[in-house]
Amino acid sequence: MIRIRPLATVSFIVLTMGLAWLVAIPLWSTGGLTSPLFGILVPVMMFTPAFAAVVVMLVLRPVPKGERLRFLGMWPLRPARRVVWLTVIGLFAPFFLVLASVFVAAAFGWVTLDFTNFSGFAEVLAASAPAGAPLPPVGLMIAAQLVLIPVAAVTVNAVVAFGEEVGWRGFLVPALRPLGTWAALLISGAIWGLWHAPVILLGYNFGRYDITGVLLMTAGCIAWGVLLGWLRLRSASVWPAVFAHGMMNATGALVGLLYAAGTTFDMALAGPLGAAGWIVCAVVTVILILTGQFRNQPELAGAHGKMLSAPRV
């Protein structure tokens, strides 16, 4: 296993954090989440981890030239069967985990659901449509939204998720892995969460404009980062995490399709990155631990592509 010098790891973290703030600064002076630049700058920000990883690779050269794609988990895709199946799991599992978080939130009373009339979503549609404009049946709109989720997950969401995953799970997780599996997963998840601070402090995701929003996001990223990191370690490839991240982003507002009109919900509790999501991720993590899934790791950067058993931690 290639060991990354601490200088390279720290340089990556500092560079990607600094670039995130640099990209997001214009949002702070042009309206925040309502800025016309928001839809442009946030996807650009999502590519800063990949850019930082490339810069560190080229300037500090922590990995030999011929091993860089292997170290980042981009190539080769072998054994192909394992990579393909874990990519399929990565793509579809987050949908069911986010759906499970909606039911958890309902069980705790954090959201009231309406599976009959989808009245909350219908209310939002009516409020956004011009006065007197005919609206399609809400059931048809829900069905269309559900069909679009996997399409969005494997297209635009996967593309921008790639920008993050090359940095977080591609570079940072294997860079931290000599510290131990759990240290690598928890530290990388915390850094991933803190990296979101420039937009979280604008009210993104949780509607909070102080440190509580950043702490909520950090907790959510740690919870989901363990699962994304497991996909990376179990497959020795970054691609399962890329598509899982894409599906996470595509289903992030699923609770908004299912809540009842006349009620409200707090994403800090009912959202997939909030408390309901933490619970679901914790349950899945325990199942993976009990079934020995974290011990079964191929070598991320073995010599000549040899797949070796990972040390138990």
C-alpha cells in the first residue's frame, strides 16, 4: 500500500478548503442562495476536491506516475464483476436508505406523511403555478419525479459528484487509511462536512446561518461518508461512491414529495443528512460491521495490481 506523506494530505485539505471558499465568495455578495450565480458556482465548487487532488499529485508527487489512476480508484476496473456489482449497489441503495429515513422521521413525529393525495407537494405546485393555470394530476407528477431520480443520479448528479469523490474517497480515504479504517472514514467524513461551510452558512440544506448548520452537515457527512468510504474500500474503485453520491443528491428532497399539506418539517431532523439519515446510516453501518464487510478490503494500491487482504482494525 502506498503511504502518502502528511505534507501531501494536509496540502490537499488546505487547498480544497481554500478553493471552496474562493469559489463561493461571490455568492455572499450577490444574494446567497438566490444569487443568479448559485447554479454555476456550486457545481464549480464541487470540482474543487478533484482539482486539489490533481494539483497535489502533480506538484508534490506523493504517488508514482504510473500508479496515480490506480491510487485514485479510477482505473483499472478489476475485478470487473466486483466493481460493477458494487456500483449497482451504490447507485440504488441510497434511494432506499433515503426513503427509509423518511419513514424514520415519520415514526419519530418529525414529519407527517400523505401517501394518498401527496397534499404537501400538491400545495407547493399550486403555489408555484400561475393563477388559473391547469395542473396535471399530482400522482402523475410524483411518478415523473420518481422516474427522473435515477436519470438525474447517473447523469448530471454523477458528473458533479465525480468532482467531489475523486478528492474525498479517491484521494483522502486511501491517504488516511494507514491510520486505520475507522480513522480514515471518520476523519474524511468530517473534512467533507466542513468543506460545505461556505454554502451551509448561507442557509443551504438546513436553513441555518450559524455553526449549527455546519455541525449538522458534518454529522451527516460522517454518517454517509462511512458508507461511501465502505464502497471505496470494498471495491478498490471510486466509481461506486461516485454513483452513490449522485443518487444521494438526486433523492435529497424526497421528503418534500411525501409530506402532508398544512404541516412543516425540519431538514435537520427529517432530511437524509439530518437525524433521520444518521439513524439509517448507523443501522446499515452496524449490519456491515456484524457481517465483517469492513474487514474484507482489497488493497487500494497494491504492487502490479495484486489484491491483498486489508489489515484488521
